[in-house]
Amino acid sequence: MIITTHKVFNVHNNKSKREMHIQTLNGISKNIMGKQREFTLHFNKEYDYRFYSDKRENIIQILKCCYGKHTKKNLPIFDIKEANLKGYTTTEKNKKQLIDKYPPEDFRNFSEDLIPE
């Protein structure tokens, strides 16, 4: 993963598999149970992207700052009380079938907000 001030790139074998504009993020989910440090990037009109990283908290913080700078809004962060995020990640196939796995609003962690509302 490479993050710039405007985009997130998913890189594999020195090739960009997908690039996503930070301002098109719709939220981030993170699991709060289990050993894997997963997080899912939710996008407005595209399918989601699920990652694993020991640097998850740093990555999320950077994305929240970049998103806030561009949109002047908070990036919603959702705490998922599960070991993995499969049930809260909209895949490319799900998107084609009009299935949305965006987490419910009551999972939102408002303590993650950077901008007072």
C-alpha cells in the first residue's frame, strides 16, 4: 500500500493493482477482536478494499488526516466486534449484485473524529 496526500495505491510486485482517491472514501472499518489487524476501506461508488497490517492505526490516522484536509469532514471509523471483516466488506462481486456490506451507524466510533462537529 502506498498513500499520497490524494490517493491510496494497492501495490503488488511493484505494480499498482488499484488506485483510489482518498476523498471518495466512505469510511473505514477495523476489527477489534482476533489476532489479525484488519481494516476495510469503504468507497462511495466502488467496491471495498480489505487489508491486514501491523501498522493499521498509523495508516488509519494518515487517511483520516488526508480525508479531513480535502473534505473538511470526519472520515467515519467503525469498530467491528468480530475476528475478521469479511461480513463488512463489499466485494467486486457484491457490488455487481447491488449488495452493500457497509456497517451500521451504531458501530461508528465517534472518538476517532478529528474535526469537532
